[in-house]
Amino acid sequence: MSPKDNLPRPGDEAPDMPSVAPDALCLDGHLFRINYDVPEEITRQLEELYDRDAKYEEIPEHLKAYETEMEDSDVEEAKELERLSEEQTQDKTSKK
């Protein structure tokens, strides 16, 4: 048996590491709270909309009450990644 045979494979659960339910779901570019502090029925409805790739306009108003903003650290990280990507593009074009 080679050492590679003992490596975890994609889809294998990590031993002694419980899985956790997500606390947010992105629908058409909008972030919604789910699970934990959200009623089970609301989470189920949001997941159904997600599964059918619903547009924001299709989301009922009572579910939009669970929309949330990205955390500041997430927004800052996204901006930083965008800035780095732009810099890399500029570097590639300036070297030509």
C-alpha cells in the first residue's frame, strides 16, 4: 500500500471535525441569513429559491427581511482581490 492510499479523497469527511450549516446564502448577488437565528421554514424557502436560481425580483417581501449586508472584512477583502487582479492585468499589458 502506497502512502497516497491513506490520503483523504474529495468528499471524505474530516475525522473528528463536525460539519456546520451555513449561516448565509447568496441569491442573485444578495446575501440572506439562514439557519441559526432564522426560522426553519424561512431557511427552507430561501434554499428552494436558491435551488431554482431565482432572481431577486422573484423573492417575496417577507423573505427579503432576512437580507443582510456583507461584513466589512468581506467587502474589504473583495476590493483588495479586485485591486490585485487589476494590477496583474496592467503588469501583463505593460510588459508587451
